[in-house]
Amino acid sequence: LLEKENELLHRELELTPKEQNRKSKAIELTKPKEIEKKKETTKNEIIKEPVKKTTGYTFDNFHISENRVGIFSKGMTISDVYNSIPKEQIKKTVGYGEFADDTYDDYEIYDSNGKKILVLTPKQNGNTSSKINRISILDNRFKTTEKIGLSSTFGDLKKYYSTDKISPDMEHIVLDVSHINAWFSIKKSELKEDWWNGNGIDKSKIPDNAKFDGITIWWK
């Protein structure tokens, strides 16, 4: 009996290393697959992650006040403008007045998406040391403290500002709001008939829902 038990014990001892070898082989076989899976997962994660690139200056200040329009303030020169935003967002053009020989250096300002939002005009042509004389606002995100902007109406404006100074030009009437050094323009086509009463513009002929199609800030 003892001999038989010993034989059985020996057999068990012989089988154990074999089983261990089988297990170790199984572990070796499964490990590369797990590593490959991990590598694939990592690769997929890297591909899925978007690459964020920020180019240009992003405007986030659209406030209009007496001495400031967004990041541009009264007293700034064209050189100051070039030092404030990338030159790629500034385009120099020629602006024209009412007469053929009446020209200006206009500096168009673009946001980071390539949209034209402002036009800055200095007091002197050909001189980047010249101060900003006027700013034409082209984007309806620019607003006063009272939320008056290009999307506003004559009715909105007269709630907060005096509108006594009104003059006509070729295609518009212009409301001079000296409190914020601003001109607000309305197309004549938006006015009621007989808006000119012989002595000036009849304010009662300006509809409250007449919208502004231009805002200009003047700095002397």
C-alpha cells in the first residue's frame, strides 16, 4: 500500500511542473494580446483627441463708450494698434469722402475668424504715429452700456440720449450723440414722407423701428 501511495504521489509531483509550464505558457501567450489591446486603445485615444490651435487675436471686449471702443481707446496711434493685435488682422485701404480728392488712410480690423468688425481712420495720412480720429463700427456685437448697437432702433436710442442734432447726407440722416462722441446713421428710405420740413428734419417722421445701419465714433 505504501508503495502504491508513493507512486501516486510521484505522479502528482511530476504532473505539477507540467501544469505550471502550461500555465506559464498560457500567460506568455495572453500577455502580448493584452499589450496589443492596450497599444490600440492608447492609439485610438490619441487620434480622438482634437488638436486645438488658436491663431490671431480673439476679441472679447465689444463695449462702446465716450473714450473707448473695445480694446481701442482715445489717444491711441496706428502704431499702437499694430502693437495690440497681429498685423494679419489689419488691412490698410484707401477711404473716400464726398469729393474725388478727399481720401483717407483706413485701417480695417478683422477678428480671428476673418470677419471685418471695425475701420480705424487716423487724423493724418501716411503717418502711423497719427492718432485715431474715427472708428466705424461694422459688427453688431459692439454696444453701449445701454445695449445700443447696429441692431438697435431710433426708438431705443431716444430712450437714453438726446437726438436733437440731426443732419442729412447723400443717402442717410445722421444723429449726433455728443455724450458718447457718436454718429448714428439711418437710411432715408426708412423715413416717412415729408421728413424734411423746410427748416430741417422732422423727428416725428422718423419711425421708432427705423434701424441704424452705421455707427461712427469721433475722437478729436
